[in-house]
Amino acid sequence: QGSELAGWAMGRWTYEGIDLNHNFADLNTALWDAEDNDLVPHQFPNHYIPIPEYYTFANATVAPETRAVIAWMQRYPFVLSANLHGGELVVTYPFDMSRTYWKAQELTPTPDDGVFRWLATVYATANLAMASGERRRCHYDDFTRFGNIINGAHWHTVAGSMNDFSYLHTNCFEITVELSCDKFPHASELPEEWENNRESLLLFMEQVHRGIKGVVRDSDTGQGIPNAIISVDGINHDVRT
């Protein structure tokens, strides 16, 4: 169809008619309901939130691609991730789903908002297209006034996103990168797209070394302790070894 002429829905659904970007289990609602009833974290966890039973049924509307990714995430405890989209120039970070269910746009930060904003900023400031002084709007939104980053729910609410699921179910910090105004760049434009994103991708991966690292050990045996819960004062989202 030519540069930037494909609509936002073009190529979005699988052969089975499932939108993979909205296909993960909604863990946000269960967490927020538990918070509203003062059940967190003593009766309901603030991390490693279990997948609802209905989502595991064989007849649930879950794509095989989604099930495969979830199994992969459960097998390997990733801590940092990014998924790449097209059609805009902006980096979004969780939460992607607005806390007020009837609001299409609402600032909905995670307990780790500072870390997510940093991760998004690292990518956006090193991306040649986003950081360019000749940066233009892709469509209607002017993301330059936000530093080319935005809270996902503040842009448009998405239930069942991979970012929210990664954070709430596996403790992986994941962002979404909208790579280009053009959702389907021509092959001849791909080298430029690579140059725009190469340094951003490398810098983003390097952020895995930020923060506290180490091994939690048994004081008597010196052996490492798997699944030890680490709590940080003031952050209502624990992590596990």
C-alpha cells in the first residue's frame, strides 16, 4: 500500500483471528481488586500473580503463540525485555491497562515507575529517529513533549498486554518500542531502521546490570536460596531470586 498508508489494524490478527497484543491473561484486575480490599500482600501476592483458571482451559481463546511465549517465560526467569511494534515513534511502559476500567486513557504507573521511566528514556534518547531535531509527528500525538516516552495506559488502555503480564506474573520488566511511523517499511529502508535502533538496543540490554545483584545464601550452609522473596521499602512489588 505504500509508506504509512496501512491502517493500524493491518496485519494485527493471527490466522485464527486473535490479537496477540491483547491475548495475555489480565492479572491487573485481580491485583487491583485485592488491593482495594486490603488483601495485598498477606492474602494476595503483589508479584508472581497466578494465571486465572479460566485462562488455562483448552477452549480458552488463547493463541498457541501466546501459550508458547508464556511457557518460555516460566521456564527462563527473564528480568528485562522489550517488544517491538511499528506505526509510531514512542516507547511505552507499564501499566498498559488503566486502573479505572471505563477510562480509555489514564496514567496508571507501576510500583516501579521510576525504573520503567528510566528504561524507556534510555531507549528513546539513543534512538536516532526519536532524538532527531527534525523529528516530526507520525499521526496526531506529539510525543516529543513527553521525551518520546509514555505510560501505556495514559496513551490508550490495553487489557492483557505482554508488558503487564511479564511484570505481574514473572517479574520481568518489559517495555514496548514503537519503532517507526511506517508500520511496513520497504526493504530498502531497513538499513536505516537498523541504524536508528542499534545503539538503543545495545544500551537497553546493558541496563540489565543496573540495581542490586547478588546471591541470597543460607547463613549456615552457604548454599543459594531459590525463590527467596526480596522486599524493598516503599515499593509494593516484590521480586524473587
